[in-house]
Amino acid sequence: MEKWIKKATPESTKGALRKSLHVKKGHNIPASKLEKATHSKNPTTRKRATLAKTLKAMHHGEKKMSHVSEKRINDYSKKRK
């Protein structure tokens, strides 16, 4: 699997969402704060929160993305081979 996530998030922005939401380093961002951030007036915070929710749904390779059907996942994986 290509490491597109690492390319999409530069090192300089690492922890920026956590800092803007005032969450201490080493603690997880609460779901309620993440949800509020997706509706933020600040477009940068909104984009970061949306990306965080997407990555959280992916959960490191497990099939937890409920909006994608199993058939679609299997079809995609067959095309990749």
C-alpha cells in the first residue's frame, strides 16, 4: 500500500489540530470536539478535522468504513492485484 497519508500530512502540521482544539499532547481528541471542529468557521481547522475523521474510520487497514460496501472493497482489491 502506498503511503499517501504521510505525503498528505507534512511534518510541519503534525499536532496542529490537537493544538487548535486545546487537547494535551499524548491525549486523544474527544469525538465531540472533533465533530464540532468539522463545522468550524476556520477552513483549515475544518479540513484537518475532516481528514482526522477519515483516517480514524480507516483505522490502519481494518474494514471499518461503514459507508463502503464489502462488495466494493473486494472489487477494488481485485483490480489492484
